[in-house]
Amino acid sequence: MVTQLATDLHKAFPDLTGFSARNLRYMKAFAEQWADEAILQQLAAKLPWFHNCILLDKVKDPAERLWYVYQTLENGWSRNVLAAQIESSLYHRQGRAVSNFSRTLPAPQSELAQQILKDPYTFDFLSLGTQAQERDLERGLLEHVRSFLLELGKGFALVGSQYHLEIGGQDYYLDLVFYHLQLRCFVIIDLKMGAFKPEDSGKMNFYLAAADDLLRHPSDQPTIGLVLCKTQNRVVAEYALRGLSQPIGVAEWQLTSALPPELRRNLPTTEELDAALGPPTLPL
């Protein structure tokens, strides 16, 4: 039926494009999914057509789809960025970091701070070996700073890396320092290659107290800390943050798997590559 309608429309309006059977099916789905005219006019209709096609293809839950519409309009995501955010399950990661914000920040600052943090953070733009150190992670994030900022989210401005603070005559270096334009505060990120440890929160508490004295302008909000670790036990993190006076979040970072199993099985092994290439030759 749809195929015949596409054929009839093409015959009736030969100079017009966009009435393929595929597009007509999208139009039908669009009308069914956005039955609420207010939402349709105020939100979905403001997106480019192919953004809507991505949402119809990839997001089945109406509430989740509407959330991506809001985020796309607010952040100006391109079609590729929208697809990447859906693939990385941003909807399910946003605001999930363990934090003590509700006890250390006033409302509505605490709610906004919670929403800007994710868990986990996906650094699929990095290539880290098994022997990589924290400095390698930091260097990789800075080399891909545009992708890093996109993953952090709207409002983050990079202030510096290995940011020097002199405290009590001793030198300390903060892994990454940002300023968040909406929160109006500094955000300090401490990178960890391993699992979160309770002492990591104590170290961050110390950094934040010093940063509030040495970096914070009187018009700024309290500095926020984020401990980014490879793994964490959420119960341990909650206990570690419970008695601290500074606002701290704890979240994991991850690398997406390089290839799905079905593709990995089709790749040659190291031994097969060596056999195909033969022994190495020495230059003359």
C-alpha cells in the first residue's frame, strides 16, 4: 500500500522529491509517535527531518525519545552526534554519579550539579594499552579535547591540566581543572586507572578546600570535585563521601569494546599474521 502510494505520488508530482516508500513510512511513524500537537509543534517539528528519523529508528521509549529531543535542541547536536549519544546510552548515564551534592550544596545548585555528571563516562575515542598509566589517560583526553568536552557535556571550559597549587609551602598538581559556565564554579577532575578507594575522596576534599581559597572568586559557587576511576563500588563510594564537607562526585570511565565478537572471530590471529608476513627482514 505504501509502495503504491509512493509510486502514485511520484507520477502525480514528478518534480517533487522526498516521497519514497521509506520516507512515507517515516512520516506515518512520525505522526503516530508525536500525536500530541503541542509537543509536535514546540519540539519535534524544530528538529531536522533526519534527526527525527534517527530518533524513530533508535529510541522506542517515548519519554526517552522526548529527552533526546530536548537535549538536541539545547545543545545543537548534529545528526552524527545525536546518533552517538543514543548509542552510548546517554539517557541512562546522565545524573547517575555517586555524590554528596544534596548535603554539601544548596538547592537548586545541588540538583543541577547532579544532572551534569554521568556514570559511566564513555571514552571510546581513546586507545589505551593494558600498561597505560594515569598520565597516559590524561594525555589522551587532552589530545582529543573536543571529544572529551562533548562527553563531559555542555558548559565545561578547560582551565588547565596538572594545574599547580602551592599549599603550605608544598607543590600540588591537579589532574584537570574546568570551569562550568552554568554552575558558575570550578570543577576539579582526578583521574584514576584503577578502582575507587576511600582515600581518593579525602584527597579530593583537600583539593577542593584549597581551590576554594586559592582559585574561587567571591562571585563563584563552591568548587566541585569529580573522581573518575576505572571501577567503583557504589556502596563504598557513598560511605566515603558521607562525612565530607566538600561537594564530590564519583563515577567510572570506560572504553567501548573495539569490535563485536562476530567480527573479532573473522580477524586473523597473531600467529596467522606472522605466518602470512614471514620473518622480518633486516635493512641492508
